Amino acid sequence: MPDAYSIVRQAILDKHHIVATYRGHRRELCPHVIGTKAGRRQALFFQFAGSSSSGLPPGGEWRCVAIDGLSDVTSRPGEWHTRPHTQPQTCVDLVDVEIAQ
């Protein structure tokens, strides 16, 4: 069975959603960038549904997520969700894969 990093990486290439549990909350996410920051595996997602301890604003929110904190990770096709960045991303400094714009 593929690990979370492999599933998220492939979802970026396929432009698929990720459904996973992170910090006790079930989340629906569109992955945009995956790689490492200071040696830690991370990804930048746009969360468009599900829950979060900080709440989820209408329309969704950008989330920087530690890949090793994800569980029950699945990928599926669906409508792509995103929003323009107001600043350059700082979640990942060594990019493995990023979404083709």
C-alpha cells in the first residue's frame, strides 16, 4: 500500500483531491506543492471541505500540512479548488512536485 507522501504526490500529478484525517479532523484538500522544509515532508493544500480546529472559512483556506501527520489518506477525482496566493508559499522549500498551472 502506498504511503501518504506517494498518494499526495500522485494526486498532484493527476490533479485529484485528497481526503484524509489531520490533527483529528477529516479534511478534503486539493494538493498544490509537495516536498520538504528543513528535511520535514510537507505539502501545501487548499482545504475546501471538512473540518479544522481553527474553522474553515467559506470558500476554503490554504493549509501547510506535515505529511507524516496525515492518516487514512485517499485520492479521488473531482472539481479542482484553489485561490490565488497573496504571498509566495513558504510551506515547502525543496519542491518535489507542484501543480501545473
